[in-house]
Amino acid sequence: MSVRGAEGQLALINARLLDPASGLDVMGGLIVDGEVIASVGPHIVKSRVPDGMPVLDCQGLCLAPGLVDMRVQIREPGEEHKETLRSAGESAVAGGITAMVCLPNTDPVIDDVATVEFVARRARLNGLAKIYPYAAATKNLEGKELSEMGMLAEAGALGFTDGTQAIRNAMVMRRALSYAATFGAMIIQHPEEPSLAEGGAMNSGELSTRMGLSGIPVAAETIMLERDVRLTELTGGRYHAAHVSTAEGLDVIRKAKAKGLNVTCDTAPPYFALNELAVVDYRTFAKLSPPLRSEADRLAVIEALADGTIDAIASDHAPQDQDSKRLPFAQAEPGGVGLETLLPVTLELYHRGHLGLLSALSLLTDKPAALLGLNAGRLKAGNAADLILFDPERGWKVEPEKFRSKSKNSPFDGHLVQGLVERTFIDGRVVFSRHA
Amino acid sequence: MPRPKRGSIVTAMIEPYYPHRHLLGIQGLGPLEITSLLDLADGYVDQNRSVDKRKNLLRGRTVINLFFENSTRTRTSFELAGKRLGADVINMQASISSVQKGETLIDTAMTLNAMHLDVLVVRHPDSGAVKLLSEKVNCSVINAGDGSHEHPTQALLDALTIRRRKGQLAGLTVAICGDVLHSRVARSNIYLLLTMGARVRLIGPRTLIPTQIDRMGVEVFHDMRTGLKDVDVVMMLRVQNERMRGNFIPSIREYFHFFGLDYQKLSLAKPDAVIMHPGPMNRGVEIDTDVADDVGRSLIREQVEMGVAVRMACLDLLTRTLPQTWEGRAA
């Protein structure tokens, strides 16, 4: 790994530079100086690298900003048998993710400054992907009293959410949006009306009827989004809807944006790569929250990615162990691991012609970084040298047992995908190399 | 009563056809498999009516009834079926076994594998649980009811009951009335009846009819008066109080008023329409006592009798496809 010269400089040459923020897609190179990007562009070629500076020939691979994943569940503290900050970090860098935001649904809940600092310190010591927390919007995720948002934001919380639960009470949501706006912070919502989703295990429809499982109707998402959009309008708050999964839900977001409200949303790869048929035969690895929806919804998610209604793609990484998944469907925990499949499944959008390569990457880099207010996700001189080298064409088969994540519950188990990360740099250091 | 002649050339000519290791549901079975099971069961009806009811077909075989849900009649029916075929039958009630101590379904499967059983009969409150278990055990599995998913032997015994009375299933109109939402019996019956060429109507309040069930190829009614018109068979479902999460119906009184079967509503069906119920009945809730006990119309007693015969046929057919030795049998 010590390819760097004494001055801490390194020249990456012969790369296909991809910078979605500036629209750059050109052969060239990049010079890392210490922890930051010193310069980048087509002018950096082998003959112009100063003598003595170490050179890495990228052999035509794509050099892009490291991915910024805005929704990850890390089970530390509390459920370290499913995932730790370290195993999540290793899994992330193998998937090309250099920065990720974790949900506060740990044990203890991330709802005080000490826990925020614990996560930040542990992540820093691991030196893998940078981990930023969202803090709980309400104390202990109970949906009742607001957390100390101001102090938590000061300590480094990037936003406020009750994690995998929706903020159910409309008055609490109103105050959360209003109070968070005081500090310019956003509220991230799991948009699902809990009373309609209660006991539901999958999308409501013909398939749930045939399988004899309780369904979660599309309206559970639409109703919560409609309500929250009204509250955003009422409060002038900053609202972000996580993992939007339905055509109707996306229409709500589309209208809110047209109205000029401060509303954004993301989705996760399963919602544009899979539909409800993945749960046939009671496959609990495809039991997600929100549930996988119909094919028409899947196509609507792709359309919303293309037209800009959806602002970012997040992995929605949710590690679960065997004991949580090898159960009758209704009893199994929802969620799938996603750090190592985020890039290739997103690139399906490019390979199938739905999005250009830069547009697809943008949803994983500069766009989520901008939502989070992070100075990341760009190939820009002066920025941290958080980079990935990847081959967008390289095909591979998803074999979860090879994942670095402690949990293997991937809904993409056995899928054939394209796009493989070869190297990941964080602050100029190589933290992952496929052929090391 | 005179028994109608069966005229199926196909069944008269070929051996029973059932190329599966398990019986997990009716979905996926074709007319040939269903007819094979029904024909075989028909033979067992005669055997069960004779003095010597035992046969040694399954001598040496072990059948375990593993019930994670209370049931007296289905379990007894399977127990009787196994014993009449000469198998060793053991009942395991999950409430007294280690399942209550936190043992998972997979652990249970591992334990059962070590016991070298041949057929496992399972009932479980969760849809899909029997399939999950079947993937982990090295014996044949019969689904005796999983959640709101399927209850295939009930559909088979219903079909046998109807066939013996009406001669055939094709062309009949069958109304399934009541709590379809929570009913595995309804789902298995829908698959079976449609596969065999019958027409199926569902009748119930909107809260008890599952979403998009019309896409399965049935007609949905919310009024008994229109739904029962000219039907050949009226199948009543049990109102499953224990499965009701919240308020699906406001009161028993109201339910009986609109959806309980009495002579007045029954009069809209064909004059020779028969009445069925999978049991146990809630008299005065979904069915009027006089109707339930009407010997001319009610086939409820016959259903119980057919249950044993159908389960004998299932055990018989499934064990035919089991290897004769334990060599090479893997989970």
C-alpha cells in the first residue's frame, strides 16, 4: 500500500476520469497530495508527472469520487453479531463507498452527544469508510419528545430520523420539522403510515392474497408522504423521504417539488431492480421495508430517477443474521445488506440505457453529498482524496458468502451484475484493493 | 344414496400420477394429480366402511403429526389415516414440545431428521412455514394448514365429497362464503375447483375478501342473495375469531344477519344445492343450526368421513415415491 512518495504524493494516470458534478468524462489523471486531491484533468499524463513522484497506471479503469451512501444500518453498538462499525467499513470500501450515514436505531439509540461521538471516534479509528450518524429525531425513537437536535448537529449528526420507524404523530412531526429547521437540519422519514402497515409482510395485492400473507398497501406510503409534505409546507422545514418505492408516492414528491417545497427523496437498488415477485416461495431475503412493489412501481422508480424526482440512491443496508431471516415469512426481520451491491445494481440503470454513466454515478456521489452538506463526492482539487477505481463493464455473480459484511442477507443473492470496484482510496490512502 | 358413476377414461387407464415428494398445496397440481388422489381416496372410503379397516401398506413407516396450532379433527383424521394403513403414528403438539422454549423451526427439522421418519404432517400458524420446514427435512411433508395460505387435504376431501354427490366437479358452481381473508381452506378450494373446471364465487363483506382475489379467476359478491343464486354447492367458512386482527366485522349479530346461512338465503340456490363446512362450526354465527343439521342438504358429516379416506390416499401416494431405503436420502 505504500506506493506513495516521501512527500505523500501520488499520480494516478491513464484513467477514465468521471466527475458527475462537473460532467467530466475524459481520459486523464489525478494527483493526490497527502490527503487531498491536488489536481485532476486530461493534462495529467505520464510524461508530465514530475520526476520522483510515484505513479499508478490505472490501465483505463474509471476513476471516480468515492460513493456517498446516505442510508446504512450499522448494528454497533448493540447487535455486533450482525454488523460492526469495522465490518460495515470493510464492506463499504469493497463496494466503493467512502462515506456513509448510519441510522440511529442502535442499542443504545444514537440520541445523545456521547453516542454520536462514540460512533465518530470508532469509525475514525478503523480508518475505513467515513461514517457520519443521523441522530434520533425523538428521544429513544419513541416518537414523543424531540431529541437535542441543536447539540447533536453540533456534535456531527447530519440529520434527524426515527430510523426504520415513521414519525407517526403529526404534531411531533410538525415540531421536529420546525425545530430542526432552526439549525438548518433535515428530517429523514421512513414514509409508511404505521397503522396501515401493521402486521404486513409484503406488498398488498394478488400475490399477497395468493401467498396468504398480510399486505402493506401502496396507500401506506402515499398517505404518509402527503401528510409530511403538508407539514413541510406548514413549517418551512427541510424534509427528506427515504426509500420511496411506489409510483404514487413519487407523484407526491414530484408535486411537492413543483410547488417549490424543500422536499427531497432517495430510493434503494431493490426498488428499481426487483419487484414483489422476488418474495415468491417465501424468500425472506427479499422481505424488505418498505416491501418490494409491483412491476409498474419499479418502472416508475426508474422513471423518477431519470427525471430527477429522486435525488439520490442509498444502499439501505440492513444486516440481519440467519436467526432473523430463516423464519416463517411473517416472522422474519425485514431488510437486506447492500453495501457491496450498491454500485453494480445502480449501474444496471446505465447498462440498460435508462441513465447515462455520469447521471447514474451522480445519484451515488455528488447528489447525496449535497443533500447531506458534505464536501465530498467530487473530483475537485482541494477535496479529500476519497476515490474509487472501477470497471463498469466487468461482470460478476453476487455471492453473499464472500461479502465482507458480517451478514449475508442479500436480496440479490445469485444475481449477475456488472461493475466491479478495483481500488478504493480514503484521504489518499488505499483502503481496499481487490488484487492485494 | 345411489352412487353416481364415474366416467373418466383417463383415470381408469393409468396408474395414480403424483410425481412430487411433498403435498404443500393445491397450487401447482394439475387435474391428473388431483384425480389420482381422489380416485385412490374413493377406494379407501369403501375400506373404511368395512369391518376390517386396516391395511399394512405402510408397515414400518413412521408418520409424525407436528401441530403448531390446536386442532382436534385434522390431527385425529391424519392419525386414523396413518394407523389404518399400518404406519406408526406419533403426535407432537408444539405447545408441549421444545418449540415453546425457543427452538426454531430449523432446529425442529434437524431433530426430526435424526428420527428417520417417512412422512411429516405439519400445521403451522404462519403462511409458508410448512414449505420452509419441507426444505430442511429428508422425509415427505404434508401441509395440514399453514397460516392463511393452503390446506390441501381439506380441499381434496371437499372435492371428494362433492364428486360423490354430484358425479363430477366440472361445470358446477360453488359459492365459498364468509371469512375468505383468513382462510387457507378457501385458497386451496379455489385452486382445486378452478383446476377441475368448476366455477367459484366468493361471498363476504368487503373486509373479509382479500385484495385482488378476483385475479385468481373467481367471481366476488358481497350480497348472499345475488351470490347464492343458482349455485350447486354452498361452502361456509368458519369465522375465525382467533385470527381477527382488529375489527373486520362489527358484531356477530350483524354478521349472521347478512352472511349467516339460513333457509331463506339457501332458497336462492339450486333446489338440490348442498351445504358444506370445514368445521368446527360456529352455530348461529355463520350457519343456522337447522341448516347445518339438514340431512338432505348438509354434507358436513360426509366431509369428516372423506377426510380420513383422502388422507389415507395422500399417505399412500407420497410413500410410493419415497425411496425404499435410507441410502441416499439427504435433507
